[in-house]
Amino acid sequence: MPDAATSELVRHAADLERQDQVVAAQLDTLAALGERAASVRDRAAEVRAALERVPAELEDVARRTEEADVVVAQLREELRLAEERRDALESARRQRAEEILRAQREATTARELVADAEAQVRRLHARAGRLHADAGALRDEAGELAAAAAAVAMDLRAVPGVPDGAGGQPGETFAELEQWGLLVRSALLVARGTLETQRERIVAEANALGSSALGEHLGASSVALVRRRLEAELL
């Protein structure tokens, strides 16, 4: 039967293991919060960059549409002239089949070119519409991201070891959310470093305890291993 001193050593090791588990859980919490904050920050950066591209894209579409309109007008005029030539040949008193056939082909080709050019104009207008719609949808994400950031900030305030104000007020613009995400990352790095140092001390204390109790050097990587070794050897 183990004596009181032996039982106390094992209880001490078990207490160190509980402390280690608490710190490990806190580290997991920080990692999860870091991922959530990074997700908000990264998406805010993506949306901001996408919105910044929209004016240039709209300008390009407007320029191409203007050029396409000019082409359509030119082709419509060419179609009108081709149809006039065809009609004139078809109504002439002295008809030449070969010239009529050629004029008909030219009119058909001109009509197809007009149709293609008009379709291009319609595609450009549709592209402009999609750009406006996409920009609106992207701007609507600001509220969702701000809410997600606010939730992370609230959870951060409940985690021991995180500097006061680490979550702060995330803001509502995409630029503010990006900056907030960077500040959170820095704060979490500090908090994580503190917890990892604390955990290293707990592991070192557990190894010192086990080495003293067993009379041999222990290099266990976790407190749980030390506790199990002590239980196996002493109880």
C-alpha cells in the first residue's frame, strides 16, 4: 500500500496534468478564434480588392460598348446599302441572275454581321449588369463580416490571458475589418506565447517531480506521460 508521501506525489502529478489540460484547452480556443478572425480578415481583403476592380471593369465595358455601337451603326448602313442594291437588281427590267445572286449573298452576309454585332452589344450590357449586381452583393457582405468579427471580439474578451481590448471594435468597413484582423492576430500571438511558456513550465515541473520520485532523468513530452509513469511505478 502506498504511503502518504507517495500518494501526494501522484496527486501532485495529477494536479499538474489538470493544469496542463486547462492550458491546452485555452490554446485550442485561441487557435479557433484565430482561424475565425483570419477568415473575416481574408474575406474582407478579397471583397475590398474585388470592389476596387469594379470601376475599371465597368469603364472597360462602357468603352467596348461604345465601340460596338459604332460598329453596329456602320454595319446597319452597309446592310441598308446591300439591300438597296439587291432590291434594285431584282426590280430591274433587264435582270442578270449572277449579279442578283451576288447581291443577295452580300445582303445576307451584311445581315449576319449586324446580328453578330448586336449580340455583342447585348453581351456587354449584360456584363455591365452583372458587374453592378456583383458589386452590390459584395457590399452587402460588409454587414455579415462585421457581425462575425463582433462575435469573435466578444469571445476573445472571455478568454483568460488575452490582452484587454484585443478584440476591440472591429468596425464596419472592409479596410477596418482587415486592420482589426491584423490586430487580433498580433494579440493572439502574444497570448499563445504566454500560454505555451506556461505549459512548458508545467511539463518541466512534472518531469522534475517524476525524476525526483523515480531517481532517474525523465524527458517526457507531456504531463500525462509523467503521471502514468508515477502511477505505474509507485502505486
